[in-house]
Amino acid sequence: MMFDTPKSNPTSSHPNQPRPREPVLIVAHGDGWLAVYAGRHVDVSIVQPPYVPGIAGELLSEEWLDMTLPQRYADLREPYLRRAAEQLRVVRPSDILRRRLSLSVLAALGQIRLQATEG
């Protein structure tokens, strides 16, 4: 598999200096909407393979990707090129409140421990 992305920074005065990493932000909204933010030179494709339950279904989804992705994106589907993976879950306001409560309890326990060691 060939990639035409140079491993060095051609604009640098040092030819072996690695290219700077470019940030990409993907925001997954609660209603299923995905928004991708990146510089103008980043080309993005969002795909959603069909969901088919079971191991055989996963294989069918992989085959679907293999048959439908343009080659420039298919070349990216190598394990060593994956930069992040996450399973989306619903985050409710009650989850945020529970997290804040847990953090405040931990902070209070830390204060109690600090006071006990000082006193």
C-alpha cells in the first residue's frame, strides 16, 4: 500500500524534521449529528456502515466498507493509522451532576485528610 503523504516537512529548512501534527476535532452531538473541525487542507469523509448484529454482521459491515469507500479513504483503514476510537454513549444532565457531586465529595475527603495530618 502506497501513501503519498511525505513523512518529513518539505517547508522546513531541516529535511528530516517531522511534519507538525494537525488537530482535528470531531463533536458527536446527542441527537446523532457529527461535526468535524479541521484546517482547510484536511479532507474528511464520514461514513456509517450498516448495523448487522453478530460477528457475521460485523464482517458484512466490513465488506460493505471495502466495497463502497473511495480508495483514498480505504487506504486509511489500517490499524496503525487509527488515531482514536470511542464508543458513543448518551450523557445526560444527571450524569454531569453525579460527576460533580463525586468530585466535590473527593475534594472534601482530601481536605479532611489534610486537616487530620496537620492537626
